[in-house]
Amino acid sequence: MIVKSRLRWVGHVHRMVDHRLPKIVMYSELSSGYRERGAPRKRYKDSLKRTLSACDIDVQGWSDLATDRSAWRCRIQEATTKFEEERITAANNKRPRRDNPTQTPTPHPCRHCSRICRARIGLISHERACPQRHGQPP
């Protein structure tokens, strides 16, 4: 529902006249200063591109399709139906693999006491507190 609403809204805004505030905001760039640390801020058009790609709509040509309201609505209906079917199929395929893993986890032995950890992050945590690392008996 969210994907469908987002695509309908974007088509509606694209068809607006240029002086309307939603269109100005959607197509504008913020002029904030240089950001020193951290990841780049998320922009609406980046999430829109992800949505268009997930629904198999051409990222470059979506605006031409959105100018025709009825064609855009038909395309959205087809795309979201296909998106939902693929999402459900992927979830159904993932469930048996998660419940019945065919691959045994790789053991991770401690370098100091030879304790076996199933996950690498568990090994890292164990090695920080390993008594033999600090010269103490186990």
C-alpha cells in the first residue's frame, strides 16, 4: 500500500503546475553546508529511485509515463501487483532455508583456549574476556 501510494503521489505532483509548493519541494535541492561526519542524508528522490527500481519502472523515463494519468495508474497497478507477488514468493522461499539450514555453521576456535564459538562476533566477544589471554587459568 505504501509503495502504491508513493507512486500515485509522485505522479500527481509531477503533473502539477510548476509554481505549486509540493512540486517545488520535490524537485529542489537543499542548500545546507558541508556535512563533516556520518552518512549522507537520505533524500526523497533516492527513496523514490529505489521504489521505482523495485517495481521495475524505468527510473529515467517515469516522468514521461506519469504525464498521462490513466497510463500511470495502470502501470502502478501492474507494478505493485508484481512487486507484491515477488515479495511473497521470496518470503516463502526464504522460510524453509531459515528453518532447515543445509549448511553447518563454520566453527570459530579461540586462539588462546581453543573454545569453539559458532558465530564470529561471539568469538570476538569471547577473546576480549578470555582468561587465558590475560595469563589466568581457565
